Amino acid sequence: MIPSSQEFISGLTTPLRVIRLLMDHPKLLGLFIFPMALTLIVIAGLIYALLAGVGAWVQPWIASLAGSYSGALGGILAFVAGLAAIWFSFQFIGILIAWMSSPFNDRLALQTERSCGIPDPDENWAILIQAIWLDFKKTILALIAVVTLTLFGLIPGIGILAWLGMALVNTFVYLSYPLNRRQAGIRDGILWILSHPMRSLGFGIATTFLFAVPVLNLFALPLAVIGGTLLYLRK
């Protein structure tokens, strides 16, 4: 097995290492509560909104897309476009939820480092404020990337590239917790991913899958926060 394959598999299987860490350090489970509760509330609100009629505009859009083509081709394209829209919407929502629960996620990431035997980095109010500001900027950048990738994902033939791009965006988002505490900015996060492309891609694919699958997405946020920390620590 070549090293790049090992790196990819290491990133892809990071959620499994998260589960092993949780079994060894049950105290981490208590920090799962808020991210999971927030995820459940947001998803329940979205389901209610769809049932209340917010999704009414989606059906005409898909119908118009199908009408642009003939026969079975139109139906297939409409189906694929609908799935892509749902898929990328879940990724967009996942990043928003991560930002909303950022302070709790930071505590979870910090406790993860402690569980791995990593000494606490220096902390004071100035560093904390800077970390919050860095997290805000990274979230804005990630949301812009998600919107851009969503639009590209609807173009036949290049959707797979948009999906891979989304995976790397997820890695960027969940690497931010250990990086922010070390006062590492956007450029540092991008350079880390470029320095570990296969590991980053594997982890991104795993988290993208977790956020897009019903039921699993309730656990995706805390798993991704811990996983991003383990990814950075190479644990």
C-alpha cells in the first residue's frame, strides 16, 4: 500500500478512532449533549419549515429543469439535481450549526487534546477573542465555498469535483478548533490541507457522509469536532 493510500484511509477512518477515544474517555460523552441537541433542534425546524410550505418553490424548479429536456433524460436530471440540492443543503446547514455551537465545540476539542495527553495551550481573553474572530472568518469563507460548490454541483459532468471540494471544506472547518487555539489563521488551515491532501480528503469524505445521512447527522457534529482535532494531532 502506497503512503498516499495510507493517508487517505487514515483520514477516512478517523470517526472510528473517535469512537475508540470515547470508549476510553467516557467524560467526553457529556460534551456531546449541546452539539447534538442543537443539531436536532435545527433539523426539526427545517422539517417543519418544509412541511409548512417553504419547499414549495423546489418542486416547480425541478419540474422546470425536467421540462428543459425530453423523456427519461429530464426525469433523471431532475432527480439528480434534487438529490444534489438536498446533499449540499445539509452541508451548508452543518457548517452553520458548527458556527452556532462554536464555544461548546471548542471545549470539546480542548478536552479531546487533554484526553490525548496534549498540554493545554496558553489561554487568555485576548487569545480567546482572537480565536472567536478567526472562527467567524473561517465560517464565512466556508459558507461562500459551499454556495459556490453547490452551484457547480448542479452542472452535469463536474458534480463529482464539487463533492470533493465540499469534503475539503469540511476538513477546513473542523481543523479550525485546534488551529484557532494556536492562533493559526485561514492561510495556515489551507496550507495544512495542502500539506496533507489525502488525509484531508479522506476525513472530509467521512464527515460529508455523516452530515448527509439521516440519524447519523445527529451525531456528526461532535464526531467531526473530535475527529478534526485527532486529524490535526495525527492520532
